[in-house]
Amino acid sequence: MSLTFQTLKELLTAPHDIIVKKTGAKDRNEAVVMLTINWILIALAVSLISGNYSLGPALLVFGIIGTLVLAFFIYLAFTIVGGKGDYTSVLISLTYPFFGVSLSTLLVSIISLWSEVVSIFIGMILFSLYLTVGLTGMSRVLKESFKTDLISVWIVISLLVLAITLGIYGVATLYALRAVPLSSLYQIL
């Protein structure tokens, strides 16, 4: 199956059908193309809304690399739990269901150049709709790919979010301790 405008249209109008088809196809190259399309749309939107066009390429690179790393962490977590899926399935779960969010970001950004009030109302509707599609679609793809139940999917994702949060907190704490002299900490204690 190739990535066409028809596929992109179906991701907006009938995501429940096309996401299941893409999960079965497991085309890594197409998933990477979809990942790139999503981040190009987001980078364009952020560049438009901020007026800083040098921000776009940086966001594009960090977004793509960040998604690939996040996909690895999700794959690792599900593999440890005993799932039977693969990295491509995780990449598909992070790209196809979230196309609507990416396109909505660009549309809201363009509309905000015309009217901020209208963009707020349209943004609330579009983001509510497509974030629902994205999160539930991601859960469904992970559930079917790793042959597990939905509760296990949410537990693994919750544990992964907790691990990432604790990791960021730990690094921030180390840098905070580095910035504060130990003698001032002894005075507090």
C-alpha cells in the first residue's frame, strides 16, 4: 500500500478503517514518510504562528528524532512486558493516528493569522476531535500489534511516561545541585 492523497483523506474522514489497514501492512518506509509529513506540518504551523522561520527546520529535526526515540522506548517497554510486536508497529501507532492533529495545527495557525478568536474556537473543536482519534488510534494499533489488552497498553504507556518524567526530574535535580554550592545545602539542613 502506498501513501496517497486518498490515504491522507481517509485519515481525516475514516481513520478507524485506514489505521487498521496500515497496521496490517507494516511498511516502515511509508511510516517514516508519514512521520516526516506530520512534522513538516507542525514545523510550518509553529513557524507561521511565531513568525520565526528559522525555528521550523530545528523543530522538524528534533520532532522526527524525538518521535523515533520515543518509538524505541515504547517498543522496549512492550517487549519487556512480553508483547509480540515490532518497531514498525510502534512507529505506525505514533504517525498515522496523529495526522489529523498535525494538519489541524497548520490550519489553526493559518486561521489565527486572520482571526485569533475564530482560530481558538476552531482549534478547540479540531484538537478535541483529532487528539481523541490520535490517542485511541495509537492505543488500538499498540493493542493489536503487541497482542495485548487495552488495560495493559495504558499501564505500559503510563509507566513509560512516569519513567521519562522521573528521568527528566533526576537530570534537573543533578543540574540544580551542581549550580548550588554544597556549603549552602549544609546550612539549610
